[in-house]
Amino acid sequence: MSFSTVDFKAFEKKAASAIDSAESLEEIETFLRSQPGVKSVQLGDYLMKSNPPQREFIVEFSMQDGSTVKKIVNIFDLGNQRFEFNELRDE
């Protein structure tokens, strides 16, 4: 199954819920990889020093026309293995 552009809102809602209840970055990565249309997932190798600190996953989606789209899943790292979804945005 592949994505058309309308499905990103549904993906965002699902991701927000999964990220908010996740207890590790690995758990978030596993969730993202398991979603329909996701071709690859990569954790950004740095922590953005904001308040709270942020992390980013680069998620590549397979589109219906055969192309791919990369999106950034930005999350807050609240410490103590707690995370909060921030935004889904274009790369």
C-alpha cells in the first residue's frame, strides 16, 4: 500500500499517539517502520538543544505513483524515556 498526500494527517495522528506513549527511541523507530507506505526510517544523529530537546526521524514514504517523499517526524525528548510528538514536516 502506498500513500497519497491526504493520508499524512492520519499518519500524524497515529504517530503522535504512539510517540507520546513510547518509552524508547527504538520503540518509536519500530512503530514508524511498521506503518503502511513507509520505505525507510532514520534517526537524526543529533539532539537539538532546545527546551525541551528535540530529536528527528527522517521517514521515507513510497507514493502511489512510484515516487518517494521524505518527511521529518520531530519529537520532544522529555527525559526519563518520555517523548512527545511535535510535528510532521517536509524535509
